[in-house]
Amino acid sequence: MKRTILLAFAFIFVMSFTAPAYADHDPVAKLKGGVMSIVNVPYNIGKTTLDEFHASTFKPFGLLGGFLKGTGYGIKDMVTGLVDIVTFPIDLKR
């Protein structure tokens, strides 16, 4: 009996993380989101650099670390934006 209850809880736990991934209902909204992700990259690099600069005690490390961190986030945003642009006409709900 304990094993059955444990398996049921394990099944419910695993299934709770399998939410379906859907594209936006409006493909144009997905295209706009991808373009905005790419366009906002320079702003996000500057913002992250300034945030890290102001939060650091040794300012040169904060400046360099913020620039590298912002660049990493920028690359991630560019890739996800590019994927959104390339896949915007694809309806994944079928």
C-alpha cells in the first residue's frame, strides 16, 4: 500500500512539470517579442554594467564584471529572440 501511494505521488510530481509548451496565439506577437529581445540587447548590457558597477566595492571589477555579465545575458536574449523570429509562423499547438 505504501509503495502504491509513493508511486502515485511520484507520478503526480513528475506530471506537474510537464506543462505543454505553446507558441503565442498570435504569431505577430511572437515576432514582435523576438525583435524587441534583439533590439533591447545594448540597453540591457549598459544597465547590467551600471548595476554591477554601483553594487561593487572595487569599481574596475564591477565595471568589467557587469560588462561580461551583460554581454552573456545579451547573447542569450539575442539567441532566444532569433529563435522567436525564425519560428513565429509555426503553430506548435497541433
